Amino acid sequence: MSRPGSPGTQPGPERTLPVPTTGTAPAVPASPEQALAELHAGNRRFVTGAPRHPNQDAGHRAAVADGQHPFAVIVGCSDSRLAAEIIFDRGLGDLFVVRTAGHTIGPEVLGSVEYAVTVLGTPLVVVLGHDSCGAVQAARAADATGTPPVGHLCAVVDAVVPSLRRAAAQGVEDIDGIVDIHIAHTVEAMLDRSAVLAAEVAAGRCGVAGMSYRLTAGEVRTVAAVPARTVDAPEPAASAA
Ligand SMILES: [Zn+2]
């Protein structure tokens, strides 16, 4: 981590943004900061019971049929209570959503994130976790008993275990504290494993944030943030002879 700078001022890929078709549609964010602010604004509308359900009408559906320019990638837990467009009060074409149990990241997830950031020009990537996460609880139970789950659930548990180790090292034992550590760890892991994403952040075209959602209150909190231009550009990969 180095060189904190003024993020989002570097011109990104040229984009043709869809024109909102109703007077109530929010502005289309073009920078990581604007995108994060827009997510929080939508979540406040959802929490207070005053959602606008923007960009869900037939006119907007037709307007975005020829192309998409989502302003945020949401790498969220698959939990059925964590539907991104609902909790952020957005609509069609706004969010590029990738979901796995415990927001665990494998090659397909990273490839999807890289597609959104490099091809669609999406300026913000959010890791979205939540309290009482079943995937984190399953990992903790498997780790405590030494009994791995059957089938491919092992892959989810294995991906969460490093976060359990980090939480233990920090003396954090409550499940929701562990979840927040797992969210921050997922943010770091994405940047470590995706040189493409790290390069976009280093170039100022993208930011990454971790958010934690409260199931009962419906609120999101930002628990990790990597603003644009705050990571070093990755070393170029050695080219094949
Ligand atoms: Zn979960």
C-alpha cells in the first residue's frame, strides 16, 4: 500500500451512460467515491422504508437493452436475504452482481470482476457480507470439530478458514466480528490474486470496498476501503519466450 492520492480524477474508459428515463432516477456515478455514496444513499432509502425503485420501469429496461454500464460490482454472499438491488434500492443495469456462499472468491468470480472493471468500466468493487453468515458459521464449526463438510462445501469452508485464523490472532471470537474480518480479508485477497484489478486500482480507475449488512436493521456499514491509486501497480507478468 502506498501513495494515497486523489482518487477518481484519472479519465477512465470512455463510456456512454444510459439516460435515466424517469425524473426519480438517481445520477449515474462515474467515480469510486460517487459509486460508494450512491450505494449508501440507496441503502438509506431502503432502511427508512422510502425506496424509489429506480430504473425498474419498462422505459429503462428498453434503454439498457443495447448495453450495460453498471456503476458497482457487488461480490456478495449468496444468502437469500442479501439481494443487492433491493438493499441498495437500484434497478436494471446498475449493479454487476457475483454471489457465492460466504463471498468466497475463485477464478470464475475473479474473472467476472475483471470483466466488469475492464470491459464495462465499472468504477467500484464491493465485497458484501452480513451478520450471522451461515458460511462463516459452517467454517467455524468444521474447524472446531475437525470434521470437514461433505461435497463441494469443503471449498467454501477452506476459503473461509484463513479469515478464522486472522480473527483468532486478533482475539476476535464473536461471529459478527469474524464476519467483518472475513470481509476485509476477501478485499485483500481479491487485490492479491487479481493483478488486473490491482492495476485498475493503481491507475485510479477503480476502488474496492468491503461492506457488512445487518439482517434485521437492513443497514450496510463500510468495513474496509481501498480507494483508487492506493495500491502499487503490480509487477508485469514475465512474458513467455
Ligand atoms: Zn452469508
